[in-house]
Amino acid sequence: MARVFFSLGSNLGDRRKNLERALVRLSGLFVDGAVSRFYETDPQDVVNQPRFLNVAYAGSTSLAALPLFRLIHRIESDLGRDRDRETLKGPRVIDIDMLLYGSEIRIDEPLILPHPRMRQRQFVLVPLLELDPELRDPRTGEPYAAVLKRLPPQGIYLA
């Protein structure tokens, strides 16, 4: 069994309902599931869009990383995400990113683990560390809490 961590976000429609629907779907795939509090966050990269609502989820599974990654994309699609029509980093109904899969390190597309941008994002690290404050980067062993302390303010608020 691997402990897997996800970051979820939504900034279109009923954001909370979108996230809750995704969490229900995720919970059916894992045991020992845990959910962080919800956070409202300023958009990053493409800033001219609505604020996001973000949450982290963790659970244990025997599914391998790549099949699980593909299943997560199917859940996004089922919930209304159309990757072919959306603007890269733009508004979206649902976004589910696999952050960590146990201590696995992958550098090959389509799945890179740990998630390549998680160290740069407060909206990822704050809820993630709420679930496990002792998490460390499997590549370097550095605590993610130390990474978070170095980040500049990015606009993250309890929802």
C-alpha cells in the first residue's frame, strides 16, 4: 500500500460542490482517507481569473501510480474538465494533481513525482502539511515545512 497525496482546486461554478464531488470519487479509491480544510487562493501564473478554492486529500492504495494517475484524469473529465478546450493554467471546474505517491520518484511524462511545481506553491503546501506536517521531499529529504517558510506570500486564506 502506498500513501498518496493530492491537491485539488476549482475556480468555476460552485467551487465547493466541485471539490466535494471530487473528494467523494477519490474516497472510493482509498483507505485511511484524510481531507484538509478548504482554502481560498489567489490564482498563480494566469492571474486574470477567479480565485480558486483548494483542498488536499491523502489516502492509501494498492493501485500503481500510473494507472491511478490515468484514473484521476478520468474523474476530472467525468466532473466536467475538458483539457483540450481549456487555457493552460486558466480557469477550470476541477483540477486534481497527484503530489506524492509514497516515496516514489518519477521523472518521465506523463507523471512526474513528486509533482514538479509543488515546492513553489503555498496553495499546495499549506493544506498538504495540514495532513502531515512531517512530510519530506523524497528526492532531497528536506522537510516541506522548510520549503514553505521560504516562499513569499501568495494569497491563501481559510475558506
